[in-house]
Amino acid sequence: MNTYTINFNPIIKLTEDQFYQLCRANPDIKFERNAKGEIIIMSPTGGETGNRNAEIIIEFGVWNRRSQLGKLFDSSTGFQLPNGADRSPDVAWIKQERWKALTPEQKEKFPPIAPDFVLELMSPSDRLQELQEKMREYIENGVQLGWLINRKNRQVEIYRPGQKVEILDNPATLSGEDVLPGFVLDLQIVW
């Protein structure tokens, strides 16, 4: 399975509403849009990656229900980043006060906000360099903490604003640091 990028810009530049309508009219296709306005067609994940995504989201969900510090989102949620890109991380989390500042209409469509935290779980069809570029884009647009998990190599890249990427080889756990206070992800469910 591959990811395809299509550039309609020479013909038409889709507005935010048009892009949203395109996604709604094609619910079986996962779209993203980069900062240049190019449409990215994402392939679905396979069973192993889908299962691990589900296990990860359960861990975040349990923590989030207990802490009640923010809102949690799965990979079906698109976010309009400040640079104009529309992205759908595998896991995203936004602090409660930032979420409450959005209007009901903004919350209903693709929220125009960069999450505070994002996680990308690399699947066999993903290209590492493209995911690393996406992680840098998240940080440049206001994300405070990002994890890129590479199951195949048992490696995690941690992204933070103003810091060099931290690479961990075969870690047992990941800490949510100050962004996700008290959250620890046991990576046994991933490896």
C-alpha cells in the first residue's frame, strides 16, 4: 500500500471548506493536505498496526478520563495547522482550555489548532523520512511534544520545540513529561 500526493493547484486551490467537503464526500478515503495545498491520499493500515494504534489509544483514553486535562483524538481527526496543512496524527491531545477556546463550528469540522501532543506509529507502508518531516511540521506549528514510534526498529524519536530530536532505542516506557502530566506509555503493547 502506498501514499499518493496529488497537486491540483494549477487547476484549483481548495479552500478549507472545499477540502472538508471533499473528505466528507469520500469517507472511505483518508486525505491529508500539506502546506503547499497538495492532497495526500493515505493508505489504510494493516491489522498489526491498527491493533497497536487501538491499544495505544486505550492507554491514552484511560489516562485522559482520570486526569480530565484535555481532549483526546484518534487518527480519523483532521487538524488545520497554522501553516495551512491539514494533518491527521495517529493520536492527538489538546489541553482543555485550548479546546474550549474554539467555537462549536471549529470543533465540528477540522479544528484550526495544532494539538499539544501528537503520536505517529510507523506502519510498513510509511516512509521514515516523510514521517520525520511531518513531525518537524507539527513542532513548527505549535505542538509541544511528539512521538514517532518505529516498531520495526524498536525506536522512538521524541520531538520538542527548540530541541534536537531525541532518539531512544528499544525503550520500555515513554513519559508524557510536562505536556501529559502523569502519563506513561508501556511500550510492551507496541513492540
